[in-house]
Amino acid sequence: MVRQCRVYRSFDIDSDHFPVLATLKLKLKRSTQPQTKHFIPNLSSLSNIDVSQEYAANVSSKLRATSLEDQTLEAMWGHYKSALDFAAREGRCRGIQTPGRAKEKITAA
């Protein structure tokens, strides 16, 4: 919204335009960036014995590849978490878990 506006015709700037000084009031809104979808592994597929054995093998091979000696607890947890996430994304449980259906509300008639 324009609060105050003033045109200065007396300036000699060799142009057919006039300088303008304006005071504005702006209303700014916070812009939010679209969030990326969080990966949720399909843990119900781990009930299958073949899938759970493959998952366990992937996790153990990933953990064996990293040396966890002489590291802080946070670093060890980060390696463990990345191994679990890697095995879930690469294995057969990589499908996104679908949320259950909402229960219908029972209303008294």
C-alpha cells in the first residue's frame, strides 16, 4: 500500500521523466518450502522369513564395512542408523508403508 507519494518536478535531469519519492507499507508473508516426503519402510514385509533374512544380511554387511572403534556414541548411532536405512531402501522392504484405514465413527441415531 502506498502511504505517501511526492513528485519532484524541479529537478533538472534532462529527461521527460520526473523523480518520484514514495513511502510504502508492505505486508510480507513467510514462504514455506515444500517438504520432502519422509521415507517409511514397509516393516510388515519383514514378517516374510526370506525378506527378514535378506534385511539382516544387508544390515550386517553394511555394519562390517564400517569400523566403529574409537568413535563417539553419536557417530556409532549414525552408522547404525544409516545401515538400517540403507538396508531398508535397497532390500525388498523398500515399499512405502501405507497408513491403515481410518475407523468409521459410529453415531447414535
